[in-house]
Amino acid sequence: SLAPRTFQARTSAMLLRGIPIIPLLPKSKEPCTPHAAHDASTDPAIIARWVKTYDPASNCGAVARYDVCWMTDDDIGTLAQKYKEDTGHDLPQTFTVKTSRGFHYYFLHDTASRLIRYGGHENSGVIDIPGYKGEARCNRQYVVAPGSVHPSGALYEIYNDAPIVAAPVQLLEW
């Protein structure tokens, strides 16, 4: 298969989009670095050091930052359908990764998305809307990047290689 087999290869999809990354343990969501998402970088020198330091089979984490992007983790793959049912709107075409059971939707941070607070916090815990389960990863939290391997053995794969767009206000309000 054409799936990237090394951490170094797994970094490219995120770095091409300017998204900071961290190394994760092989076939895991656990970070290799001591401060997890706070260690995230796009610096080639730092990434080269990680390539030398950590297991070549390490997964890659994509880190949300206010000056870059945020992600919606759709744990069971129902977000697009549920959002359409509830609002009448389609989710925008944006960079999307297929996970073991759902999707990660990537959105640009803009003025509106940076203002969203979940119970006073900048990142959500589990969002439990009937028919949808997931989280918003907004600042210094991460999702597993495409090319990485889920603990189950499933591959995180690019599902929609679209440009990353800002979330519409209707989605943020929903």
C-alpha cells in the first residue's frame, strides 16, 4: 500500500498545510514528547531531531492552534448528516480525515471560531448531541494525523483533500 510507514513520511500532509505536529507512540494516540501538544512545531530542525530520537514507526499528531486551525472530531461519523438534519445546511467542503469510526474535519481559525467557549473552556469535552458524539479541538489539543495507524490497526486516511476553510457561523452556533 501507499500508506506512509514512518513518522517522517506521516508529517508531510500536515506540514504542507502549516499545521504544527507532535510525534505519537507507534499505533497510539499517546504523545512521545513530555509536554504533548505544547511541544508542537513546524520547525524542520525540531522535526529532524524527533525523527532521529523517536521510533521511526511513530504516529503523527496534528495540533490545533488559534493562529492556524481547529478540528472537529466526529467519533461515530454522523456529524454531516446530523448537522444537515438539524440546520438544513451541508458541512463545508474542507480538509477531512477518515478515522477508525468517523472523521476529523479541519477548519481555519477565524475571529468567530476563536471566540467560541465550551463551558468557559477553549476546547470542548465530549459534545453529546443526540445522534452525534465528538469534540472540538481548538487550541493546543491534537488529533491523530493522516497516515498514522489507530491502535486497532485502522489507517487514518485523507478523505477530502480540500483546502481548509473557516467554519460557517451556523456550524459554530449549532
